[in-house]
Amino acid sequence: MKNIWGIIGLVVLITTGVYWVNYSGNSTNGNILHVVNPAELTQMMNDQEDMTIVDLREPKLFEEGRVPNAINIPFAEIKTRYMDIPRDKKVVFVCHTGRMGTESGSLLLEKGYQNVYNLNGGMANWNGQIEK
């Protein structure tokens, strides 16, 4: 009987830890980092939503092709240049595969931004229009 209570306690502890990792990691001040897929971002663009698309890739890759109307702030510079991003618009991050967008989105949320999005899968998953 003693072992069953130990196992139940361990299950509760693991479940709490999994919840904390999955649901608190992208949330700051009650705001969450939204994830959009290519179809959703395309629809946001077609609806002419008031947003800033930030491409986090290196300038050379940005010049080779990007999501239309994106601005380039390389990931290496986001901590010093995030203030260049308007606070009063939606912000959508685009990178290679999505990882840098997640980190950058979390930074903006920590700095008090709201309506922050990340393109799921980044440019590797983008199947929409390309601007050069």
C-alpha cells in the first residue's frame, strides 16, 4: 500500500512538470506566443491585417526570398533591435524552421508585447508567395 501512494505522488509530480513545461514556457504576463501555419498567415495577409512580419534569417537569405512585406532583423540582433518592432501591431516571426521565432517571440512577450505569432516550421514550411 505504501508503494502505491509513492507511485501516485510520482505521477502527480511528473504530470505537473509536463504541464508547466508545455504551457508556461511560451507565456509571459498572461500573453501567449501564437503559432500560425502557412495557410493562416496567408489568410492574415489577404485580410490585410495590421501586422509586422519579421524575418529573422541572415540578410543574404532574406534577399534571396522572403514572405512578402517582411522586414529583416537577424536573430543575432533581435535582443538589441526588438524596439524597432511596433508594439501596436501583430508581430509574426519567420525564421528557418521556427525555433528562432519561438525564442524571439518569448523575448517580445517578456518585454510587454502582445499579439505575437510564430510561423510554424518557418520558411522550410512556407508554401505561400515569395518576394525577392
